[in-house]
Amino acid sequence: MARKTKVGVVVSNKMDKSVVVRVEFRRRHPLYKKVVRRFSKFMAHDENNECQIGDLVRIVETRPLSKRKRWMVEEILEKAVHPEVKVEPLEQEAQVEEEEVAEVLGHVGEGETDIQAAEEASQQTEAGAGEPVEVPAEGEGEDEVEVAVEFEEQESGSGDQVDDEEPPEEKQS
């Protein structure tokens, strides 16, 4: 009996000696007659860990190798193209950001780091060496407090609310 083979794309290779392969099926819909794409995932054995994500591979049916693994990678039909990562632009951006931080914090002396300069700046503001803070004079703000106290006295002086006294008894005539 001939073994079944399928062609698919590797979608995961995070396991040791195993890959997940996605296989595409095209079927005509029975009612609407439109071609519908369906996908199935198969776990396959990759003995040498050669497969990378995006590779086009042929898998072949085999005996059960584990709970979910019933397929083996027969060959890699097409290797995926992975672009190389460029490191230089990232380093240049980091240098520009450091210069901007130095401008915001002020001039950093030789031998000082940005962290030391930031600590010194925060200590100066905590010690009051920064901008002067406006403190109201002794006479300012007291009038408002006195007015509020007088207003409260007027409210409590009205005879509408009596808490402690009992209501007067009604006279019967």
C-alpha cells in the first residue's frame, strides 16, 4: 500500500525535531459551486531540525511517533526567504534619543551619566533650588475665612431649626 503524501508550509518549528505544517485543500462547494480553500495542520517529524517557518515541504504518512505526530518531513521543496536584520539604524536612533534627553536635562558634564544628571536635577527641585514658589502674604486669604465663619453663624442663628429643645406643648382651651 502506498503512503499518503501532502505538500504544505511550515507554520511552527519551536519544538525539538517536530514542525507544524499547514496544508491547503481546495474543494468545490456542493451547493454554490464556488471553490473554497480549507486548511489542515499536521505535526510532522523533522529529524535534523532543518525546517524553518515559511518553508514549503513534502510530508509523508508514517507510523504514530507520538500522540499527535503521524507524519514525517520527506523533503524541503522550497526554502523561505528571511530578510537579514539591520542593526545600524537602531543604534543611530538610540544615539539621537540620548542627545535629545541630554538637551532636555541640560548640559551633562564629562564623566557624568544621564542618570546622575537626572538625579541631581531632581534633588535641586526637592531642595527648593528650582523656581521660586509663590506663598500668599500673611494678610491674604484670611478675609475669606472670616466671611465663611460669619455666614455659618447667621445660618445657625435662625430659629427654623431647633435640635435640643422640645416642641412647645399645645394649650387646650
